[in-house]
Amino acid sequence: MIKIKFTSGAIFLMVLVGGRAIEARVFRMNNETVATYFGGSYGPSLLKQTHFSGTSGSGVSIDKSFLFNYGAEFGLLFRGPKFGLRLGLESIKPPTLLKAVGSNAGGESLFELESNISALIPKITLEFNIMKGGDSWRAFIALGGGTATAVYKNSYTLTAEGLAAFPGLVDLSEEGTAMALLYDGGLSFETLMNDTTTAAITLGYRKLEVTGYKYKADVVNFTGTHAQGDSVLNEDGTAKKSLYNGPFVSLLFRFYLGK
């Protein structure tokens, strides 16, 4: 008899505790206020050859270009009933360009080029709700901005023909850095995945035009001898420019920190 009472009490306690635990896990999107997040983006690239074609030797054609950009972002989200504030750090970078060949008008290979370029942006994004689907989804407009630090590195390995075409040059690497403002915006849709995790997909457009590059170190390259801090200029005297502008799609996973 005592055993039966103990078992019944244990079952009652388990149901009570279990019920409270289940209740604590109920997710209500409209009531959530703080989340951490991370994710990535993808889009076509306007970088093409802009940060190396103008400083890789007069009359030289290069057989590869940057075609698309990858992005990664993480940070904190603070939400209210009508809008949210996102504080994040974003990186935008195309895949490294490997073994691009620079040739003269006669088709002779003058060098192989390896090129890296990226931008790192601390940014603030405002999210404005435009539609809600109860506690499971919402649509919003996202408007963001930040200050980007852009860097590039071009490494050249000259062939015998290249050494003859550019007397005094040997294999070299040049690096430049600059700062610019980023603006982006898009239409987003967020939906519950499981527990307190959601996924937010955005179709957007970014504007980031980088000019005013400075050399990070002394270098002798195709345009002459340059000291650290000198402006990076193309052979025609114009400033080197990198365009990260263009449409993108992003996917962010959000982890809400409920009570």
C-alpha cells in the first residue's frame, strides 16, 4: 500500500515538473527580445579585375576574374514589438583567385597571379516588421550600414618572358588597405525552426565602393617604387577602386535567449 502511494506521488511529481518544463520551452516570436545569430550571404560580384588589372603591366590581359562574393555575419539582435536592432560584424570576400595568367598581346604568358580581397564591416541593422504570422513567422524590412575596412593582396610569379618584359622586376606581392561606407537593405522572412531557433532569409542589395587604397608595405611593382602609406594608383593615374555593389541573398540563424 505504501509502495502504491509512493508510485502515485512520483508520477504526479513527474507530470507536474514535466508540464512546467514543457511550458518553459514554448516559443512565442512576438515576445522574444534578445537573440544571438550567425549566417552567410551570396551574390554576384562586381569586383571582376578592378583591383589588379590597372596595376599589372601595360597591355597585359588576365584570364580570370572574381565572379561572386561570399559573406559571413554574426552578432546580437534586440527586438521590440515593431522593430529590431541588430549589432553585427560582417565579412565579404570572393574566393581566392588562383593561378590567373597574365599574357601579352602575342599570347605569351608573363606571370601567374594569386589575388585575395575582402572587407570587414562592423554594422548596425534596423528591422521593421511589416507582417506577422502569429508566433511562428514574420516578414520585415532590413536596413543596414557600417564602416568597412577593405584589404587586398596580389602576388605575382613572373615567367622568363615576364622577367624580360619588365626589367628590374622579380616575383612580388603588393598589399593595400582602405576604408569605405557600406549600405544595404532588403526584404526578409523569418520562421521558427525548432525550440528557440529561427531562420531569416533576406533578398537584398548592398552598396560598397572602396577607393583611396594605401600600400601596406614598401613595394616595387609594375607601376614603380612605392613606400608604405603611398596611394595606390592605376597606370593611368586614377585611384584603384573596388566595387562590392550588387544583389545578395542571406540566411541568418537566430538563437533567442528566452526566460
